[in-house]
Amino acid sequence: MAEKGSGSSSTDRFTAIHFWLCLLCFLLVAFSYELERIFNLWLPIVPLLLLPLGLLLLTLTSSIIWNAMRGRWRRAVSAAIAPLTAAAPMVVCYQLGITPTWLRFQLSRTYFEREVALAAATNDAPRLRAFAWGETGGAAVANIFHTLVFDESDEISLPPERRSASWVERAQHQPQLYSILREQGAPTIQPMSRHWYVVTQLYQ
């Protein structure tokens, strides 16, 4: 009996496996919105999220109960605190502005900067380009459209009454900025980097 207890004690140690499982699932949830926008998943995104989250919950619960029954408290504690320890670095990243949208922009930034460089400025006016950045929603639900905007003048971040007539004229040649010009679709503007913005438009 003593040898059995000693063997059980030797396997009782803190483990990082539950941390990594939680982190992977949390990353999937965090990036699910971007995945839905890129691949237009809509309904398939639900089982895509529920299945791994359900398996994670089952895994953590089983591990806590099983290890507690065998007296392996370090392993049980590792499973119990895994969600908190996995969430902590993600919260820090969000506080620093490192979000899935920001990461997606950084990964594709070279392509869009090349597209902007190909569009020569007209009459030395600041360049303004808008790119489709994905959409979510579908029938019987709200539709959300996202637009990536390069605005060399940064006037898009100003209140409508403070934008110049020349900016409005340039924006009229960008169909994706229609809601900005008409103040429709409850547009929100999120800065990504110098001169770069993501415009979100909601239509019921």
C-alpha cells in the first residue's frame, strides 16, 4: 500500500496541458468573428465553437474529479485554474490593443499598402482608398459590413461637420464609404495604424 501511495504521489504534479487546451479554445473563440467575416460562415460558426468548448468543459471537469478522487491535488488544481491562467495573457493583449482584427490587418498590411501605392494621388490631394473587409449576418438577422480604409488626411476620424469639402468629394468615389457620407448604418470607426481605419456598418 505504501508503494502504491508513493507511486501516486510521484505522478501528482502541476501540468500545463490544461492551460494549453484552454488557450487554444479561447483563441478559437477570439478569432471566430474574423473567421466568420473571412469565410462567411454564419451558421456553421455555432457548431465550430460549441464542439471544442463542450469537449474542453468535459475534459476539465473529468480531470478535476478523477485526480481529486485519486488524491492528485496538484493535477486537479492545474485543471481548475487553467481557464483563469489562459485568459490572463489574452486580457493583457486586448488591453494593449493586440486584437484579432489588429493581427489580421498586420498580416495583410503589405498587400493593401501595395494597392494604395498603385493609386497615385490626384492633384496632390491626400489619398483615400476603401477595401471590403468582410461581412457577417444573414437573412432575418442584422448584417454587419466592415471596410478597411486608408485615409492619408485622417479626416475620416473627424465628426462629419469637420470634414472638408475636398474629402467628401474624394469619398464619393469610394462606394464602401456611402454610409459614412450619409451617416447611415450606425458606422463606427476604429483606428488600426497610421492612416488606417476599420469602418463597421450595421444594417438591420
